[in-house]
Amino acid sequence: MNRKKILFVAEAATLAHTARPLVLSAALDAREFDVSFACDLRCQWLLRDFAGHYFPLASRDGDKFLSALARGKPLYDDATLSCYVRDDLKLFDEARPDVVIGDFRFSLSISARLAGIPYMAISNCYWSPYWRPPRYIVPHLRFLTDVIPIPIADALFNLARPIAFAHHCGPLNRVRRSFGLPSLGNDLRRAYTDADQVLYADVPELFPDAELPAQHQFVGPLLWSPPISVPDWWDAIPSDRPIVYVTLGNSGQAKLFPEILRGLAALDVTVIAATAGADVPDAIPTNAYVAKYLPGEAGARRARLVICNGGSPTSHQALAAGVPVIGIASNLDQFLNMGTIVSAGAGEIIRADRFSSAALAALATKMIAETGHGTAAKQIANVIAHYDGQSRFVATVRDMQKIT
């Protein structure tokens, strides 16, 4: 049998953009597909159990990515995107894929078209041009939310958002034109989802107003945990008190981690927490157990409450386990994701730039004591459990092959 070559390309800006394509790659039967994976060397350790061929592909430094977010700057400049396109084309020459599947690698919008390779993009529906949030919440922007009250900053942000989105589209549109491709316009959502097929790592029940065209589809949450051993204390955690699972991921506000632990220290709970690779704090409260990495899905299943940065990976782990979530959000992606969860009644948002350990303790106490958020989370868990998105994905890959 002539197996079709499927190439996954991950932009290593955060762990999630490597983890999601890795989850989808496991859905492809090796008897039918020849699967390969390209990402930055710094994320290669995540592919420990990946059986296909690995290609190193440079990505921008994660700290620079997060700094651009905080300053409201475009995530990639013209030179970086042009370099990415050239690197992509070299990769295609080596891998010879029949289909390429990317996560947050916006240069594929150019390189895949230049190479004539069908391109699938992994995204979230809150970035879709075919869904609109009830309102945009101003993210943490140093030049704005650090200097003026949030209500005023929020009003200014919503007035300026179309201009800001257009500004962020500028580098990609200029590089597209330099390679002879047309502009995608000034809607950032279109730039984020320009592909032959778009795969949303969500369930449609969180986006009841979305009206998607045929080439956009839901594949459900792409749940993933790092390939690590559990710490020695994992099986010795007390079960006589509610467990709170805490992780800010590697796109959260790491400086808040000790404050979160202090805020939960006085509560009648047991805390299990992951630093996502950062150093474990020297001072750990007596009710907390901390490691660099934890199996997030298992952690969420053990918990009564999950506290994270508001991004989709950990919040989806919580919802899949039927556990409510507090999102300590800073960037727009996190606010958009948590907005859908709050609307569904399964979580609450705390602003990272207005964080208070006392406010966190009060909210955590309330959410553990009452049942409303937990009931809503369990309803979403039932939806996720019965959503066979990966079968839809495999069928879509087969359909994509027909145009190669």
C-alpha cells in the first residue's frame, strides 16, 4: 500500500502548539499514513513516544513571543515570517508531504500554497471569522492596563481593536505580497485561520452561534499530558480535603505562582501544582505539593477545582474531567477562551494584572462550596466524552488526499 505522507508542523511558541498536533498525529494509522513531525529542537522532548520521523524546524524564542503579546506588538515581523517561509519550503523539499497540518505556524499560509500542498490549520473557534464573542475583554497591555483603570482601558481597547487587528495583520500581508500572494485583509481572525481546512480544538456547544463553512470543523479538545513520571508524592496526597490543581502553563504569569500558593495556603484544601518547567519555589505551603510537570489530565480528574492561565489546554482538561476552572488570564487568547467557559457557567476569570491572593482564595472557596459551576462542567464533560472529533479528522485527511 502506498502510504500518504502527512507532515505536522508545530510553532513552538508555547507547549500547546506542539502538543495539539501531536495528539492528532496519534489518530492516524501507520498502516495507512506515513506521519512525520517538525518543530523546534527545544520541544523535541515532547515527542518521546512519537514513532514517525522528526524534522528540526526553528521557532521564535518563547520569551520574545510573550513579550510581544504583553506590548501589543505583532507576534512576528516581516523578516521572521520571510525566514519561516524559506525554512518551510526547505522542509517540504526534504519531507515531500502530501498534506501538511500546522499549529500556529502562520507562514504555512504562504509556503503551502507556493508548494501546492493541501494545508490544514489547527486553531480555536474563538479565533474564527465565523464566530464573534459577545464582547472583547481588554487583555493585559503594559501601555494600557498598567496605567489606567480597567473600565476605561476596556472601552479604549474595543474602540481601537479593529485598528489593532489590522496592525497585527500587516507583517503577514506584506510577506504574502512579496511572494506573489494576495492580502488576507485586516481581520486578524482570517489571518489566523487561512487554510484549505481549519480544525477547531473545541466542541460546538461552547460556540452555539457559530455558523461554519464546510472547510471549518470542530475536532473536540485535544487533551495531552507531558511524557513524564509522576513525583514521589503523587500516591501519598491526602484525600480527606478537596484537591485544587494549579498550573499556569508556559504562557501564564509565572511570577504569580508563589502568590497563588499563598492565597490557597489558608484554605481547607490540598493543592497539587505544576510550574510547567520553571524552578519549584523554595517556600511551599504545608498544604501544597509541587513539581515541574504533572500529568494534567490525571491532575484535573483528582481535583475539585482547577486554576490555570485561562488557556484552552488546561481548561479543556478540567472540563473533560467535569471540574470547574478559574482562569487567571493575561492575553487575549486566554480571555476569549475563558469567556466561552464563563458563558457556559463552568468557570470564572481573574485578571492576572489585577491579581489578589485574597480574591483568589474567596473565589476558590465559593466555587468549591457551591454546585453550579461543577454541574455546568459535568454537562460539558458529557459532551466532550461523546464527541468523536478524531474520526472526523481522519476522514478529513483522507478527503484532503484526493486533491493532491
